Amino acid sequence: MNKFTHRARPRPVSQRWRSASPQAQRGFTLIELMVAIAIALFMTAAIIMVYLNMHRSNTSQNQISTLQENRRLVLTFMSNTIQAAGFFPINATDTATKTAADVFKATSDISPTFASGQVIAEKDLAAAGGELGVRFQSVAGDGQLDCTGASTASATSVQVVNTYAVNASNELTCSVNGGDPVVLASGVKSLSVLYGVDLPETAGSEPDGSVDTWLARADVTSWSAVRTIQIRLKFIDPLRSTNSTQAEMENDLVQNINLMSSI
């Protein structure tokens, strides 16, 4: 081997780095960074939109569930008390001719007021703060409940007056014997009542026990002919209402409640 043969000396590491391709050393350009940020923002916005839609859907479902529960509770409580309107127990010592007028005396200390023998009374139901009053008698073991769902059982015969009203906060409330009102349901716009009256087929004949017509309170001339009470509740639609406007549900809650005995 020729002793003069030239052998290439390895270059220092620093020189090798300096001679590396400029493409290998290049970072992100401004345009690439902007595109990456735009994609990240787009994905973030999409995730937020999905979350908001799910949140709104859950909120709507909760509102609908609450409304349905309110409607169910209203029907339960009002049906229990209204169907008992005018009911009174007949004791062994009572005469067969005992009537509602003998049991239910005129009142002036509880709103709405009742005339003698009257067991359903109204006070300006069409206006804000209007009231519907229902009264019956109860004794131990008869299973009666007042409008709050509490038992009315008593060792002696006791009269129970249930008063329904819709307050300024759109809450359906009930008070018992003039006590403090208890909220039964929220989101209630109004309460109205019609009376199903059983009219005789011909003059002088006896009624047949079925409802022939529906009358407002002012048109009822014989309370003893009332067989059924129709309640109509208008609810606020939580999905279409805003802070400034209250939209009503398209379908009112209507329930016909047959009385346990004629008024």
C-alpha cells in the first residue's frame, strides 16, 4: 500500500450539522400555524355546539317531565276533593230527610264564602287571585283526603273546606279551612270551571241522573241538579316562553269529575 495514499479525515460533528439539509431544519411556517389554529378552533366550536345542544335537550326534557308531573298531581288532588263535594256521613241517629242545607251552614270567615247548603263556591275565577272552594264532611275511617293530600280523619264529624287559587307567580295553590296556601303546581296560567247539570226530560219529571248541559256558575239555577264538575287548567309552555312573554300550552288540561253525591 502506498504510504502516500490520502485517507479522508472525518469532519467534525459541528460541520456535519451545519451542512445538513435546510429542509430538515425548517419549522412551521406562519401559514401552517394559522391553519392548525383554525382547525383547532373549528373542532372546539363543534364540541361546544354538541355540548350546548345536549344541554338544551336535557333541559327541555326536564321541563316537560316537570310539567307532566304537575299535571298528574293537579288531577289527583283536585279529583279527590271535588268528587267529595257535598258529601256528608249519615249516622244511625240521623233522619232520612237530612240534607246538605242541614249540614253545610253559611260561612263568612273563609274565602270564598258559602251560602247555606252550598258546597262549591267561586270568587272571580276569571281574574287574578280568583278562588274555587269545595267543602265536604269527613269522619274517621272514610278515607277522605284534603287538597294537600293529608287525611281528614277525625273521631267526630268534621267539615273540610278546600280552596284552590292561581297566584301571581302562576302557581296553583290550595288552603284547607282558611290556612296558609300550599303550592300544588307551578306554571299554571288560569283555572276555570263548568258545571254538568242534569235537567228533567219534561216539565215535572224526575232527572235521569246524566249530564244534559254544561253551565257557568252564574247560569246554574239549581245546585241540586249538578252531577259533574269540569275543571280546565291552562299551563304555561316552558319551551316557547321567554323572560318577557308567557306562551300557553296548546292543549288545556280538562277533567270531568263526577260527584259522589248530588249537591
